[in-house]
Amino acid sequence: MKYQESRAFTGLATKGEGIVQMRVLVTNDDGIFSDGLIALTRALARIAEVVVVAPDRERSATGHAITVLRPLRVEPVRLPDLDVRAWAVDGTPSDCVKLAIEALLDERPDVLISGINRGPNLGTDVLYSGTVSAAVEGMILGVDSAAISVAAFENPNYEAAANFAVEITRGIAERGLPPLTILNINVPSAEREEIAGIAITRLGTRKYKDVFDRRVDPRGRTYYWLAGDVVETDQGDDVDSVAIRNRMISVTPICFNLTTEEHLRELSSWGLGAGGPKPGRP
């Protein structure tokens, strides 16, 4: 499919000669008015029709949680200096994606981009990330999806990440992604000329020390605050965290087929079921 690029939202282009305007769904876990989402939306609006459906407040580290025990509230909002359709949802990032694709949008998006997250999503931290989980939900619903984060919490520079999001969105739209696969992208918080390059990487392992900070409240009751410092143990140029340390953009394809095929064969030899060994007995 060929796509028409546009510097302003004008709706779908005429489908003459097979050319249409690309549709991109944007979401995040930092909240709909976060600086990262605004930067991402502004950049993508140069090349596509962008629709934003994102949480009404920060929902970091919610993982792939969805809301099932209460109704979801959705409000149309206007983003600063942006002519795009946008809805704020009082739910999780995964809620936002499900609502967008299955209820709010008249047309399915061609690509979903989740971000730009404030702070990196590296290694096993992707399991906790609402940003990455939103991209996974898009993948589950049949939309090619990517998550993008800037690797800084203090005074993050979103410009390079926003520009790279445009490049990767074009690539996804033209080439597609393999089944059950998303892209997890981390970009150094730096000017473009300070970035050393692009590395195609695998997930590393994120470990922390002093994970819980034990405190006492004014009433003498003990409570714990999740904290901790990252212990950098990953080695090798093909690891996402190493790429970031080397001031490179990390692009990691993640496959979410969680079945281990070799264990399927091993379990079949256990003789489970009628006449087989019982759990806990020789």
C-alpha cells in the first residue's frame, strides 16, 4: 500500500491510484497531556492522520492490566496546538488500545505507536511497562505496533525520539511486522548529532539493589516504598541496555509467543493424566 504524507490533519485522502493517508493510533502510560505524547503526536502528524487515545493520568508500571470491575469513562480532549482527534480514558494503556480499536475509531489504524515514555523500558522491565503493554495489546488486536521511550527521567529530550518515531512508523507501514511481534525502541536523551547510531538489539536483564525503602509514617506504622538502583550487568553490543550506554538508539523486536516448544515435547513424556504419575508421588 502507498501512503500520502501530509503536514496537517485533513482526513483520509482520495483513494485514487491506491494512495491513502496513513492512520496512526498514539497512546502512552504517562498520561494524555504528557510532553512525550505531545512531541510524538506533533511529529507523526507531519506524515499521517493521527488519533490519540491515552490515559487521563499517569499509569506507569501498570503492565497489561485491563479494567473489568467498573465502567470506563472516556472524554474527548483538545491537545495543545494540535489538530487531531483525542480521547482521555480513566483506565490503563491496554484499556485505551482496546477501546480505540474496538469502539471509538471508525477505521482501524495502520500502525500503533505507544510513547514517548519518560524513562527507558529496557530488558525485563518491559514486563511491567504500560507503554510496552499498550503496543502488545495493539499486536493482539492485529495492528502493527511499537513502543518508544527516551532513556532519561530528568529533563528528557524528546526531539530525537520523535524524529525516529516518524522513520520507524514509515518502515512499519511499508514493510509490516512478523506475527506476534512488536518493536521496543529506546532513544538516548540527546541531540541528534550526539547519538552514535542505531543498534538492533535483544532484551537484557534488569536487576536492582535495595528495591524496597522501609519507612515509618507519623502514626508509627511501617510502610514500604518501591525504589532501587539498577545494577548494570549486561554485556555485549547486541543488548538494549548496552546500546543505550553507548548512546545508540536500541530497536528490539519482541515476540509474544510465550509457549516453549521444547517443553511441550518434554511434558508429553511425563505420562500426565489417567494412569500416569501423580503430583508429589514417585
